[in-house]
Amino acid sequence: MLDREEYVEQAHFFKTLAERSALGTSTQDLLGMVREEVLSTTKLPHAIDFLTGELRLNGVFHTAMAQLPHYFTPFQTFVVSEAENDRGRFDLNLALLLLAREADYRARGASTQGIFIYEFESLARNRLGYDKGLNAIAGDPIFNEAWRQWIQVVRRQVGLVDFADLIYVRSEHYRRRRPPGDEHAPRGEDFPVLFGEGEGRIALANRGKDPLLLFGALHRHLGYPEVPRPAQADESMQTIPLLVRRVEKLEARLKLAEDELKGGIDLSQYYVAPQPANRPKMPE
């Protein structure tokens, strides 16, 4: 775990990189500009230098983040690698904004539950893949051994078991509601409590529903960060040309209908004059 000032500077780094990349400036130039802004008393300037060198050498910088596991978490590296994947559809600006909000949440005093739910929702909303994604989440130093074991359980059971149930059975609310003497209920020493009373009540209320409703409720009531979503494409610039083409088609249909009422459609206007055939000359 890093100091608070490191997370503050990371949040500024990712957010500024996402905002200024929309201006058309190259990523190498942006890294140099942001490096001058971050605090020199932190480790981030040295990390940016390493990212810049890797970017010039290989054209990507998630490989450099993977070589700095003491500074960047495996989840941060995984998100950037998915954004830099040529075969994927995950936008790099969205990835940087996602990491900026996570770093800002850590700087404000993140809870273990909040970090997990935020990162899991990021996988779900952006379809980044649960197998590699949950393995990356489990490598975060904020999670202890009990959390890492449960995250591997989620990795194996996601899609088979309702995510709300996975949270509910590991919450304080479930332990309090559990009937005394229930032999089928998990024991506390085997299944330690990972979520509090609030998370358990919200998970119980959202059993069998869309997981996105669960994420929304957790965000509203417990203050977890909201996962950024891709911006909707602006189709206003395409509306006028589309309307023009439709009007032209309607005018053509109306002209054909008028010709039919006047006594028939003159098909001669659609005739094409025959072209003379280029016959090969016979040998003499």
C-alpha cells in the first residue's frame, strides 16, 4: 500500500492524461507534460520516466506497469493492457478515467469492500473478462488471505451463482439472521465475514435481480465510486444527411406515382443505348 499523496498524484496523472488525450496530443508528449506537474517528492515521476521509455520502445506502457508491481497494482496493469489491446473495444480514455476514480477513492480512505465492488463492477460493465480480471483483483495488496480465497471462489462461481448471494452469505447481516443451530450454515472460522451489515441488506434486497441494480444501490447507500461509462455517440451530425437522403427517396416515389396517374410510367427514360460490340478481327 502506498501513501496518500501517491494516490492523490496518481488520480491527477490518470485524469489529466485522459482529458488531454482528447485534444490530439501524442501520449509521449502528454507523459512529459504531466511529469512536470506531479510532485517531485513522490515516486510517480520516476514511474512516468519508465513508462515513457517503454512507450517509445514498444508503443505501449502496460508492460512497464507490470514491471512496477510495487507501485501499480495488478488491476491497474490489467485495465491498461485491455485498453491497449488492438483486438479489444475498451477505450484507453475510459480506462484512464476508471483508474483516476479508483486512485481518488483510495486517497479519500477506501474500504476493502468498496475497492472490490468497484473493480468487479468495472469488469462487468466493460466486459473485460472475469477470469483474468479477478486474478488481477486478487493480487491487490489491500486484500488479505481471506479476501483472496473468496475472490477465487467468485472467479469459479460467477455466472453460476447470483453475485448478490455471494455477497450476502459473507455479510454480517447474514450471520445475524442465521437461525441458531443451523447445521447447513457455514461456520465463522471457515467462512469469515467480509461484508458489513449494510452490504448484506442491500445484497438480500437485490437477490435474483440484475447485478447492475445491485451496483447502483451500493453506490447510492454506501458511497462507493461510480464506474465511468462510455459516452454516447453524438449522432446529430449524421441526422441532416440522413434526412436529405430520405427526402430524395420520397420525391422519387411521388414522381413515379404522379406518372402512373397521368397514364403510365414512361420506361424509355430508363433505357440505356446499346454499346457497339468490339468484335475481334478475323485473320487474313
